[in-house]
Amino acid sequence: MLKQSDRINLLGLSPDGLVAFFESIGEKRFRATQVLKWLHQQGASSFDEMTNISKSLRQKLAEVADIREPEVVLEKISTDGTRKWVIRMDGGSSIEMVLIPEGSRKTLCVSSR
């Protein structure tokens, strides 16, 4: 099994990237759609949850891939309800997000660091 830093983070791949990944490991293209639904519609955080995928493929995925969410390194909540987050991505880059409440609306500002 590869060490974690060498495994592909499936959350970091676009739909086309997932197709390319599955083709690179000798799997059919439709597997990308299955896994995409598990990750982004069902919120799966492990391959074991993906019950419509064979056990052998789930085991193969666990050996070469990961499901790693970005790390929240800072969260601040102001008295006016404004929320600020700094999120560290794979590779070390960060994203700063600020959610600003405005009456019945909210504005989200996102910037990379």
C-alpha cells in the first residue's frame, strides 16, 4: 500500500480527472460517476461506504487513493455574525473565506493565499 502522501486524493479531482484516474488504474469510465455521486451527493468519507462498488475495487481504491477533506486551520466568528475560515489544501496552499451576513442575504468572499 502506498503511503498517504503518495495516494491520490479523489476529492481534489474534477469529474474529468476522476475519469482519467479510473482509466489509469484499469477501470471503466462509469466508475468515476459512481464515486463522484458517493463523494458529493452521499458524503462518503471512506470507500467501505460505497456499497454499489465491488469489494475488490474498494480495496484497490484504499491502496492507491484517499478521501481527504481540506483542513480548517482557523475559524473566527465576529459579534456581528461574520465568519472567517482559513482552509489548508493538499499541497500546502490555503484558501481564506469570509461569510458576511446582510439581513436576509449572505455574501461569501473567497481568496487564495
